[in-house]
Amino acid sequence: MSTLTKQDTFIGLLDTAPNNFSAARTLAKESYLSQGIPVAKAEEYKFSNIGKKLEQNISNVAPAQPFEVTSEMVHSSIFAGYEGDLLVFSNGKFLPQLSSKIEGVEVSLISEKNDLAIGSIAKPEKDAFAAINQASFEDGLFISVPKKAQIERPILLLSFNQANGGQVIQPRFWIEAGDFAEVTFIDQSISLGDNSYFVNKVIELKGGVNTHLKYYRLQNESKSAIEVSNIETDVQKDARFTSVNISLSGDLVRNNLSLNLLGSNSEGNMYGIYLLNGKSHVDNHTNVDHTIPHAESNELYKGILADQSRGVFNGKIFVRQDAQKTNAFQQNNNILLSEDAIINTKPQLEIWADDVKCSHGCTVGQLDEEALFYLQARGIDKTQAKGLLLYAFAGEVLEKIEEESFRVYCDTLIQERLGSKF
Amino acid sequence: MSKDNSILEEFTSKEYEHGWSVNFEADEAPIGLNEGIIQWISAKKEEPKWLLEWRLKAFRIWLTMTEPEWANVNYPKINLQGLRYYSAPKQKKSAKNLDEIDPELIAIYERLGISLNEQKRLEGIAVDAVLDSVSVATTFRGTLSKLGIVFCSFSEAVKEHPDLVKKYLGSVVPMTDNYYAALNSAVFSDGSFCYIPKGVRCPMELSTYFRINAANTGQFERTLIVAEDESYVSYLEGCTAPQRDENQLHAAVVEIYAGAHAEVKYSTVQNWFPGDKNGKGGIYNFVTKRGICAGDYAKISWTQVETGSAVTWKYPSCILKGDHSIGEFYSVAVTNNYQQADTGTKMIHIGKNTKSRIVSKGISAGKSQNSYRGQVQVMKRADNARNFSQCDSLLMGDRCGAHTFPYIDINNASAKVEHEATTSKIGEDQIFYCNQRGIATEDAVALIVNGYAKEVLNQLPMEFAVEAQKLLALTLEGSVG
């Protein structure tokens, strides 16, 4: 249990909470009060001192008010070639007039769904920030994909964030997909201005039997953005969950990505890239919980760290006693490009069942000198050769994105970064 | 399945073979812990004033600390006030040679298979035998002293080599290091001291054999090994304890100092009483072991075979301070019944071109929990650091657990660090392959486990390897995955 510090700064925020979901909010508030903001010594936040960061940068712990977003802003922000649907947000508030009507999918505000079991997937007792969000979120979005619906067009969650005095933005989503449904989400945030703000996001995803949920995310906000997200998914029998998380920027970013495999033959795939420069600090905590027999999980996270950036990776795999015949694989590879870059990685396995195949691998290293030499011998200069090799290193994750326009977009961003940087 | 069960049953009901105890008159401290007790221990051991002050300082620091709770182990809290901090067999003064030692004490060690009689011993191993709080005898001291090697009990070292002790005591494991290290610094009773002068290659294995005999006694020994530049020593440690219903605490500190081009090899076969098959009794083994490669090209290698203790909490570590220094950690940890082990290592790369290698093999059976917890840290100036870690777990039975907590913290772009871990059970296909070739299932398991642990067992000195293999066979024969 972490020690309490600076609780009071967030207490004010908790008091601004609306009156709905009072049971869930009270529970979350109590949970937060017992946890407090994690301090440097807290094991889960050991390398990411978010409490201190917030203290230094978030001067005004109050909800950031929504601001005007125009359709021109939306159009110019959507990446080239994208033809899917669109849901637009301003500082976490849903803007229906700028969003698409999505055929076959129910979209409504969480405040209109009074009997929604919020906090039943991303439980407030697991993380102080999830608790803060649950206790004090203004409103959020409920997205429901009915049984057997095959939503072919992806859904882009496009958030515009801006704060003038270091305020707090708390988006919240509840996404459910019925049995045999398939749906793809792309989550992207755009920073307007360079002011610091704190995004405290919670997404709860619920997949039925044999659903396929795909969640792609691009984090390329301003260098002063602070973000904590708790994204947790429950899936049932035969279901699949695939996520790709690409982090390119941010002052301090913490992603808690959790997956609970609740039915046999379910499968989880988690992929990620963190390509950082400047003083960016990105912390990926993933958690796969195998509770039942015959499930599989794969995880691959790759990091390239330049300048004074810091990457943190903590991958947990839990295999419960009943989860026999589990296959779980996890890999984390890192390349440090500068003397001042830091990587803290902890691939963690906790296994209580015996008939399992679990492995994890982790490396920290440099580019292969021989590969560099090979390219140079063929007339490619060193900088370009390095960029090429790093691009190939990241490519293994990029190719997991099935939505082509998004993949091309991320690809371009990464190439630009590698080209300009190396 | 029923065959598997019967074999497992047989395996889990195996008795601990060193579970006996001996009654003899002992010289004991009163139960409890306070400054008075520390003064009592210090006076008993006729220690100089500086050491008493050092102890008291540690005690005062300890009072401000709280028991660590981060380890992945569960056990009822120990009442540290309910323990006895000193217990020694009554002897007629200090024995100058073996003839003067109480034959009853010699008999204890004979029964453990440790002969204190130099003539009867295999050539090549000098033993310091520690019973409860004191060292009973140290063999081959004469032979060693001709080379300038000091190998004696810690209490003697304090008297005869106070400068050396003063210089190195607490230099690797400071008293502020952790809760149990502070406690040990305050109340440590005896242990071994070993000093290898510059350029000397120790001609025989040095060994300490620890035995807890008395009930309700904590054992707090302290081992200090100093290898000066260009020296070499191989050091062995063995331990057993009687079978008792209550838990006993063993909180030792081992410090190793290696100078430039020195090499220290430290091997342990830990076989403390693990508790009975219902998890009753057993030793709590909370040990701090750390070595420092202070000079360039120094090398420290830890090899451990952990089969005993109810709860193990032990992380032999290397501080690679000298350039080109090397740290190694080889471990086989076997847990059965209700045993819990949280063990691993820390490799701290400070110097340039330092290398470390970690090979950890965990085997869990019964209802035991086996965790590997390790850290590889490459500091900012540690250019070209290299680490390879491998930690594998083998699970036998569906009620046991295997956990891995590797921390990899890299702050230098030229570091190359690799970590890999696997968890699995013995494959049915492997067993089948052996069966096909006429190898019975039980033998096949032994074969596979031995092959699995071989990489570590190969690192052990001959005599220890034999003991370790016997222990492994005893613990694991017949357990079918």
C-alpha cells in the first residue's frame, strides 16, 4: 500500500463530481483515500514518480472545460486515407455534431445509462488513478456493438486536448461487444498548445463469446502532456483481443493495459512501440490474467530511446491455478541510443499452474555492427543505415496494425522521427 | 494418474535426514533482545570496545527499521523477543587442538558426515564447524597459515586480526542495509573469517559447516572473506538443523571483498530443515550475501543449491566496481511441500567492461512457491557492460507456483543485456522418449531434472557436487510431472 501524499489536491476534484452513479463514486472515493497518489517508493510506480510530476505541473486540479472544436480542425487532423467512422471529443467531452452516425452501433453518454456497472472491469482498488476517474468523471461514452455485428469500418476516437492552467481531463469509455461481434477502435489525441495538462483516462472493454476486439492507439501529444490511462478488457470464450500501442511523445505517460481472459480458447495479443526523444518518459504496465485453461497470450513491446528519454516496461503474466494448458509469451526489446537514456524493464511471470508453456525474453542492446557495415558497404551512409535498421526493428510491431491507413500513418511518423533524429 | 499420485506421495513424505538433535549442556543467553543482551554477548566473547559500540549502533539503527514485506512469501511473524540470541556448547576453555574438543561435539559432525579429524579427511578441504552460536573447530589452520592465509572463526579473528576485521567488517553489507542485516550486525555470534594475502592461491577448498542444534535460538553468523589482489579462493558452506515444530530464524550476513585480479568462488548447499510435509516448523532463512569486485579484473562467483528452509529470502549479489570485473550467479532452488523460496541475485555494474551471468533454475513441487527475484543494474558510467540471465522454472504438481521478478535497469547505451525465462513442466513426450528406451519413469524424471540443473551443478566443487546431486535425487526422485 502506497503512502498518502498530496491527497488533498485531488480531494477538491472529487467534490466536483456529478450526482449520478453515487454507489460507484463513493466506493471509488474510499478506495482512492485508502491508496493515495503513489509515491516514489510504491512498487507499481517505482520508476514513474507521477505524484511529483503532477505537483510540479498541474497547478490547478480542476476539470478542464471543453473548448470549441471546428469541423476544419477535425478534417485537418484526420490522417490521410482514413475512411472509417469518427467520434470527436473536446477535453474528454463528446461532440455529437462533429461525430459520425455509426451504423449498427449504439453510442450514448454514460450518464444516460444509469444501470451501467462502471468500475466492474477497471476496478478502482487496483489503481489510484482509476479510482479518481471513477469518483469524479463528468461524463463518458458508452459504445455497444450488438451480437454478430461485423463492424468493418474502424471507429476513430479523436480527442482534442487543451488546458490553459494545467488542468485535469478525465475521459471515460465503456465499450461492449456482443457475442461473435468484431470491431476496431483507433484512439488518438491531439494537443492544442504546449500547456501542461493531465489526462486521466479509463476505458473498460467487455467482449462476449467469440468476439474480436481491436484497439489501436497512437500517443503523440505535446511534450508537456501528462497522462495516466487504465485500459482493461474482459473477454469470454473463443474471443480475441488485439492491441497496438504506439507512444512517440509525452512528458510522463503511464499506460496500464490489462486483459482478463475469462473463457477457454480466448486469445490476447498486446503489441507496443515506444520511440522517444527529448525528456519523454513512457511507462507501459501490461497485465494478462489467465484464469481459465486453454488460453493464449502474446506480447511484444519494443523500445527505442534517444536523448534523455526514459522507457519503463513491466509486463505481468498471471497464470491461475486452474489455467492449465496456458500458452503465454512475452518479449521486450530495447535499444538505447544515447548515454542519457534509461530503460527499466521488468518482465514478470507469476505461475500457479503446472501444465503451461510460458516464456519471456528481454533484451537491451545496440544495433548490430555487422548489419550496419553490410548496409554501409552497399553505399548507404551510416545515419541512413541506422535509421533503416531501427525502422526494421520497429516494423515487427507496426505490421500488427491491420487498418492500413492507420498503419501507413504511424509508419510515416516513425520514419520521420528516425530520419530527422538519426 | 494414480501411479503419479502414489509416487508424488512417496516423494512428499520423505523425511528430512538431518532432523535429529543432541542434548548437551549449553551456555545460553537469556531470552529476549535489548542492549543488555548485546553487551552480554559481547562480554561473553571478550570483544574489544569498538566492536561492542559497532553492535550497539547497529541495534539502534535496527530499532528504527521495519520488517520488509515485499518478498513473495507468507509466514507468521517471528517474535524476535522470544528468541535466544546466544547458545554455545559448554567447553573447557578454548580448545587448542582437536584432542581437547568435547568428543560429543566431534560426534555430531561425524554424524553429519563432516570429519574434523584432519587425518581422516579427504585431502583438500579445511573446515570451520559452527554449532549454534560458536565455532567448534577449524581444521588445517597450520597448513594454511604457512601461506599467510587466515582461516578461523570470526571471534578469533576479532582477537587476532582486529585491524583486518575492523577494515572490512560492514564494508560490503553496511549495517543500515536492511532489517535482517542490521539485526545480524547487532547480535552476530560467530562465523568464519578468511583472508587470502596478495598473490596467494589457496591450495584447498575452505568450508564452513553450520549446524543449529538448540531450540528457540536464532542463528546469526557472519562470514567475511577478503581476497587481496591476485589471490584465489574457493569457499564452501553447508548447513543443517534439527527437526523441530517451531520455526527457527537464521539471519546470516556474508561479505566478500575481491581485490584486483582476485577470484572468489562461493558455493552453498543449503539444507536447513524445511518443515514437515504439513508445513509445520522449519527454518526461516533470511540471509544477506554480497560481494564486491573492488579491483579491476576481479571475479566473484556464487553457486547455490537451495533445498531446505521453510522460507528462504536470499539474494547473493555482486557489485562490479572494478573495470573488467565479472560476477556470476548459479542457482538451483528446489521447493517442496509448503516451502517458500524468494531468491535471486543483484548484479550492479559500475566499472567499465564488466560482465555478469545469471543462471537460475527453480524446481517447485507439492504446494510450494518458488520465486526468482533479480536485478541487473547498469550504471551510467559502466560502458560496455554485458549481462546474460536465464531463469527457468520447472513445475511438478498443480498446487505449486513459480514466479519471476527480474528488474532490468539500464542507464548506459553501450550495455548489452539479455534476459530469458521459461516455465514448464517435464514434457510427457520427454518421459515417453525415455520409456521407449527402457528407462523407467522415475529414472527418466531424475535424468531430466539432473540435466536441467546440470549447468549449475557443474559449477560446484567435486565434493559438493556429489552431495548436491544426492540431495536433488532424494528430493525429486519419483516426482512425475
